[in-house]
Amino acid sequence: MELKLTAKDFKSDQEVRWCPGCGDYSILAAMQRFMPELGIPRENIVFVSGIGCSSRFPYYMNTYGMHSIHGRAPAIATGLSVSRPDLSVWVVTGDGDALSIGGNHLIHALRRNVNLKILLFNNRIYGLTKGQYSPTSELGKITKSTPAGSADSPFNPISLALGAEATFVARTIDSDAKHLQSVMRAAAEHQGSAFVEIYQNCNIFNDGAFELLKDAGSRDDHLIRLEQGEPITFGAQKQFSVTHPAGGFGLKVEEGGEAIVHDATVDDPAYAFALSRLSGSDLGTTPIGVFRNVQRPSYDELITKQLVDAKAQADGTPDQMLDALLNKADTWTIM
Amino acid sequence: MSASAGAKRVEQLDRVVIRFAGDSGDGMQLTGDRFTSETAQLGNDISTLPNFPAEIRAPAGTLPGVSSFQVHFADYDILTPGDSPHVLVAMNPAALKANLSDLPAGADIIVNTDEFTKRSLAKVGYAANPLEDGSLAEYAVHPVALTSMTVGALAELGVAKKDAERAKNMFALGLLSWMYSRPFESTLRFLETKFAKRPDLVAANKAAFQAGWNFGETTEDFAVRYEVKPARMQPGTYRNITGNQALALGLVAASVRSKLPLFLGAYPITPASDILHELSKHKKFGVTTMQAEDEIAAIGAALGASYGGALGVTTTSGPGVALKGETISLAIALELPLVIVDVQRAGPSTGMPTKTEQADLNMALYGRHGEAPLAVIAPKSPSDCFHAAIEAARIALKYRTPVILLSDNYVANGSEPWLLPSSDELPDISVEFTTGPNDADGRFLPYLRDPETLARPWAVPGTAGLEHRIGGLEKADKTGDISYDPANHEHMVRTRAARIEAIEVPELEVEDADENARVLVLGWGSTYGPIGAACRALRQRGLPIAQAHLRHLAPLPANLGEVLAAYDKVVIPEMNLGQLAHVIRAKYLVDAVPFNQVSGLPFTAATLESMLEDVVKNG
């Protein structure tokens, strides 16, 4: 039977309580519009989040959901996904939640290739605690906790995910609903960990952080749209190319020059990593789209296979097997 | 090798305590384990105490590198591994020096003379050779050239010298097996399995064992051979088991008897890792084990699995519980089943990872933010870990609550005979998932409680029509929606406390053989053995004393207040600075007397006997 769900079916009865104008609204709307496409019954979808503004997300989705504790959503979702491979498990997290307090769980979920779709809402600020710098804030950022400017170098989330050899790594922007949905679709189709960084505007504590990539006057010269199988060019007149200079390790932006053709399925993460290094904190040349999309067995599949193989050896009812297990030792009998 | 005792005199003993001691690399744990297994086969009651350093290989021949294994066996029911050894097997000077002070006068000491070189003696600060200077005059010393005799016995087998030397523990085992008339077939089978890929080592170890046995039979130094008759134990089939093994099997049994898949999230930590090792072998039962990246992920994954409808378990020791605290609080707020096993060790911080203590009781009861009550239970002996694990799972599943199971290093690594239960004698602990709306309006209310247990419905993802969201934010009663309402919070906090208090636990039983005791000794967890042995000894001497032992520490048994009130004096021995005593004094206003030891070692029965004697006589 074909499922006929609509965006409305994915709206919960809870009042959405993000600040008016927050980028989270557009991500939520895009998600609710996109979800019916999956053809997955609502009861088989679970959103797990940590703590932070973005982590309120599960309350607003009419699926199963858990709003957990700071940084730990990937760990909790891992236990759920591994023990219930029949579910579609999504993690919603933020830059502080995923990269600061929960950094360890994020990299381990990615290296294991757990079948999770991880959406990292990156607004480069701590919003829920009212405006401290985050692990993606630019060096020198002046915030409540860094009046003289932050002395911390930021993470590049895409580089970090690739360092953990994540099998699916992408970036998108809250303001581009179409792109957002296309990336979510690709992530959902991926078997294994899918890591999606979403640039998300916090209009209260870090307004305009991604304006360079959004403003109609500037975006064409700074935003690089990655399309599978297409040469990587950008600019108002497509005058810029991403090239691979001879003898160099990395990629480079040149005016003119021979653009490389994007291939997210390259097995060596070094290619996607080089792409991720095109953008610094200044967002000068920022690729969006799917950086890497390769196949390797997911943790869930491997664990499930071990269980299935072992269960094939079952030689009795559970109670009988338990009795045999308890007796499997040097035993002695007293009459 | 024959079981005929030859011309040697055979003497009957009712009980013996043997301690095998050597360097960490000498295989003393294995030797002790095998001797225990042989002894179990014979039908003696047994109790064992391994004692080893945290270092994998401390410098050879040094005091910190000494590893020992004590086994107590008897022709009657015993409760402890014995206070002091009758026999010490010392594989080197360090082993002699480290253990000598525990020996009573007259004890037998079997020493490996090959290791008593000038250099080895100097390493542990012996100015003169104790075997020669008369300092061991009060003991019966048996000098045996263990290493060279082993190498000599294997000369024709063509094994490398190093392998031959390493087989000396089997020589020692052979000798002791002869001395105490142990059946050795299981050891030979064991060697065949252990070295299945190295036939040369099977032959070498068997030959070493035989050489040790034969040495006992022929040498004049050992004029007497001993026998300890089987104990009169309850009929049935037994195996020897450590607490960690029993706990792991108990979790498998809980999975079978609840019909839920077991999910273990764990991070390696001494002395709990063996539970992870054991459970990882039982995938056939649908057991998933995940070695997580840290303690927090381990419990997080277990909680995620519980949310999905599994029996979620995490195993750790004290430092790990500290890290898991926030997730335990989340589980309390989510009201999901979860079993947290804490195999306690000496703290604080890294403390003494291979030594025992009961100092995590406060943490188990109170170590979380907010009002965060949960259930706490503690096994009293190695085999009791099996039943305690099932009980922990029963409470977790029925009442949808985290349960902390407080084992400790003493029961975890100690062993005893276990009367094997049959699966159909084990409780059915299955629970029902919620599959449909639960209120009159046809809605699903995730926090609408069972009026009796106060448990909320367990509706797992995948159940159509029951989609709902839960989280750590305070929830409105019944609907589970986010709520900051003051009256609601008050209600929820009190309800969470009430539902733990509502857990049904068995009444506390009192052992008071003479029924005229005025002093009650109250214990919990692994002190059961030494307290019980001390009480028996006192009663045999005509001093009445009552013993009660708490398995359930939260909630406490309903009749505890009544029990306490029935005695003039209550004494509470604990391997901490009085944590249970504080609870009892605060809750029941009873002037309980704490008796505390925090040496990293279990109480000896003698220590408790003399303390209790004083209380019984002098009040």
C-alpha cells in the first residue's frame, strides 16, 4: 500500500518556540515538506537531539522523538539504530552540541558508519545560553564570554567529518529550501552515516553570519555549488574554477583555468578534504552540496549480520539454550 | 600418575586454605583456578580470592608484581576464602615476603628455591636468605627446586627452555594436587583445550604436572597426604563460578526470561570488563555488545536501545558511574528501563583498581543532580550475582526505571560453587509494550501511569499511532508535553520518588539461630560471607547474635524499621566509612554502630568476630 503523507502529517501539536526569524523555521519546514517523499511510515522515523536551540526540533516533528542531553545524541541514536535497524534515525544537533561537548560521540558515530542522518545546524554561536562563542566561531570573535576576542581556532565541520572518514558529507544553507531538500534527500538515500552541515542564521546573537553567501549581490562570487559530474565553476559569469595545480596537494580557486569535475564517490577522502579546505572562516569561497558519498558497510549491518549468523546456530528454545549455557562448564552433581 | 597414595600416610582434614603466590607472569591465577576446579569436582565447598596488581607486568621479582590466588575448601559449608592460609606456595622471594605476615605459625610454605638467588633476594630487600637464616623457624618450610625440576622433567620433550621454565606453575599444581588428593582429569582436559594449537605445550604442561605429582609421591619431604571429604551440600548440579561470570549469565537469563533482546553498552574498565567479555560470546541469544568510545556513550547507547524496546544494560566501575550520572538522570526523567552495573573498586579517582571497596553506595543512592531516585540492589556472593542481575532487570522493566546493581571486586573475581538453577525455576519477567491508545478519548498519553506500579507506558518506535516525543525537560503529567508549571513540577518530583518507594521488594529476613540475640549485625553486598562466618563462630561459642543482610538498598525493605527496633544494638560493618550506617541512622533514628575497613581487602571473619564479640559482651 502506498503511503500518502503530506507535510502536515509531520507537524506535531506543539507550538514552535524558536525566536521569530530564526533559520530553524525554514529547516523545519523543509524537513516536513521533504519527509513524505521517503515513503516511510511516521512511526518508523525517530528524531534524536541533544541540547541547544536546534535540539528542540524533535518536539515539532510528528514522529517518534527524544530530546536528550548535551552532546550525547549520536551515542543514544547509535544504540537505537543498532538495536532497531528497521527504523530511520535522524540526529539533530548544533555546533556546540556536536562539536564541543559531543565531539567525541560525533567522530565515533562517523567512523563506525552508524546508519544515522546527522543534521548539524551551524550558526557559529551559542544561542540557548545567550551568546557565547562556539567551536565554529571565527578567531577573534567578540562575544559575552570573549570581550577581547576569542583565542580559539574554529573547527571546519566538513574537514572534521572527513577526518573521521564519514561516508556521506554535505553542506547546505537554511535559506535555500530547494538545495536543503536535495541534500536531505541524498542523505536519506545513503546507507550509513550521513553528515549534513546546515549554515543556519541566528538572528539574535549572530545575525548575518552567512550573509556573504546569501546576499544576491555577493553570493555568486563566493558560493560554490557542487554538482556530481559537473566541472566546479562559479562566479556571476562562471569566471572562477576550482583547479588542481600540478605538483600541489590541494585544490585552488583560479580565474579561468581548467575546472576539475566533481566526483563525490572518490574513495580517498583526501579529495573531499581538499574541497573542504577551500573555505575558511571568512567564507570567501564556500562549497555547498555533497562533498563525499561513498559506500562501505554500516556498523548496523555488520552487527546485524553477526547476530543473524549467531542466531542461525540456535539449537533449541531460548530456555533450552539457557540451560545448556549454564551447564557449559566443569560441573559436578551431588545426589 | 596414579591415584594410589603409595606408602604415604593419609590424614583427614575438614578444611584447608591454600595461597598460590608468585610473580604476575608466573600464572598464579591460572594455577589457583585449576586447583579450584579440581577441588570443586571433588565436591568440597569452596571460596576463592584472587589478589593481583593493576599493572599488567610490574618489574619481575618485585613486591608490587606479586600476584596471588587463595582458595579455601572444606567438607562443610563455608562463607569466605579464609582469613589466613595454611599453605603458601611462594614462587619467588617477593611472593614469600609479600605474604608471610598473613601466615599463622606452623603453616606450610612451599618455596621455589631456584628463585632464591642473591639478586632476587636483594631485589626485595632480603639481606640474608630467609631459607637459611632461621627466620622461618616457626613454619614448616618445604624447599623445592621447582624451576630446575620442571626443566629437567621436560628435557626429553625438546621444548624451548623458556617454555619449559614457564611450565613450573603446572609442576606446583601437580604437587599440590597430589598433596590434597585432587582429581586432575579436568586439568588435563583444560590443558588440551588451552594449548590446542600448540601440541608441544600441551605435552610440556602435562609432563610438568605429572612431574609435580610424582615428586610429591616420592620425596620424603612430604610425608603426609591429605584428604578433605566432599561437603554435604544440597543435591543438584554445581559449577564453580565467579561473580562477573554469574552476573553476565544472569543478564542473559534476564533477556531470555523477559523475551527482550539484551543490549550491552560498555567501556573497558577494571574490574568490570569480564562481564563485557562474557556477554560478547552470547550473540546466539540475540545479545548485542557494543564497546563504546567512552563511558557516557556506553550508557547512551544502552538507553537508546532501551528506548527501542531492548533490555539496555551498561557495565562499569565507580569512575564510570561518575561519568554516566547525567545519562542516568535522563533515564529517570524518561522513565525507561536501564540496568547500570557498578563493580566497585577502591577509590577515589583511579584509586586501587584491582582492590575491593563498597564506597559507591552514596553515589548510587544520591550521585545525581536534582531529585533523581532510582532502585539499588547488591549481590551478596559470587553466585548471587546471577540472581541479582535478574532482579535488577525485573525491577527496571516492570517499573521503567534505571537500577544500579552494586557488585564489587571481591564478589566479581571471587568464586564459589553454584547450584545451577533450571530455566523454568527462574521468574518470568516479561512485560508488555503499549500498542494502542490508553485514555478514554482514544489518545495516547505517554505519562499516564499504571495506578499500581506508577510505571508509564512503554511504547516503542515502530508502533503506529503512538508517535510521541520524550525528553529531559520537565514533562506535564500524563501528556508528557514540556511543562514549567510549578505545581506540575512538584507533582512530578514527588511521583518519581513515590514510584521508587512503591517497588515491591522482599521482606528482610533475620538469621537468629538462638532467637535470643540482643545484637543485630546488618550488612549489604559482599560482606555477607565474612559477617556470616563471624556470626557462626560466635554462636558456636554460645554468644547469640542476629544477622540481617540487605540486598535491596533502594527502596529498603518495608519491615527494616521493625527489624532494627527489635534489637538493643545494631552494628553495621562496611568496606567504606559508614555509608549505609548514615542512611540507617537518618531514616530510622537508630543509634547504629558503624564498623569500617577501607584497606582494599575484604573483612576477615576473625576481625568481625572479635569486634562483634566485644559488642555482644560489653554492649
